[in-house]
Amino acid sequence: MKYDMILAGVGGQGVLSIAATIALAAVSEGLRIKQAEVHGMSQRGGAVQSHLRLSDRPIFSDLVPEGQADMILAMEPMEALRYVSFLSPEGVIVTDSTPVINISDYPDPEALLTAVRAFPRAHLVDATEIARGIHNPRGSNMVLLGAASLFLPLSSQALETAIEQMFIRKGAAVVEKNIEAFRAGRQVIQPA
């Protein structure tokens, strides 16, 4: 088994928290992982991306080859489109439908959503609104993780345990809010 992902977003959106959560869950289920990340400057809204590779066999490179990603998980639609050259023909896109308009020449948001919808296995999730609806506006990353979890080779229990490990230092209430966001995301998509 091998599962390759590109996670993408804007600095401060929790891309690296998602990557770390998935990695913890994968290790708890006996999988091997490789991860590489590029940090943008969050105070400037810089791009952040992470390559995450899961396997039951040794992994020799931490970078996902172009055309081989099983999933692109993006915190906003332009970042999803930025990495589509990495997506395999059978790959899945899971992205927040709410754009982060952080540059003056940001493309037309409707055109971006139309471009994402053109991919046969694309799932636009209004994670930002779902997170607000459960009174956790910073939880959109966990909503997206919940939606994406339906395609991951990991159990929801392993992911919930990893969420707890990631956030326990911030207290039980923060853990509970992030698990609630994760579960809300799992309700959004019905995999084919």
C-alpha cells in the first residue's frame, strides 16, 4: 500500500497541523511516512505546502512525483489548482470552497471554483462556513481533514486519537472542538 498527498494552503491555516495529524495516525497504524514541507510567511499570507507519503513498505523519497498524488488537500481553491500537476488521473481533490484573497491579482473566485469542479473527483467543501457553524472558526482545517479522511487509508479512530495528541497541550476543550470539526467534515462527503 502506498498513498501520496499534497497538502496546500496559506500560512496560518493549519496545513502543517493536518500533515502532522495524518502522520501521527499513520504511525499508530503501523505505516511508514515521509514528509517534506515548504513554509510560507504566514504574516504575508505566503503559500504553505506539504508532501506526505504513507506506505507499508520503505519510502525512499519524501517528495511526491508529479502525476502520482492520490490526493490534493487544500485550504482554499487557488492552492488546490496550484498543485494539480501532481494529481494522478484517479486522484481526489478536497478543498475549501472559500477563497483566501490575499494578493491584489487573485483570480476570479468563481472561475477558480469552476476550474476545480472540472476535475472528476473534486470535492468542494465549505469548511470555513461549517467551522463557523460549530463555533470554531479556526477549525476549518479539521473540517477538511474530516472530509478527506473518507479517502485516506486510515481509520477515523486513529485520526481522532492523533487530533487529541496534537491539541492536548491546549486543553481538553480545544481537543473536543477539533474532534467536533473533524466529525462535521466526515458528514459532508459521500465517497463514490
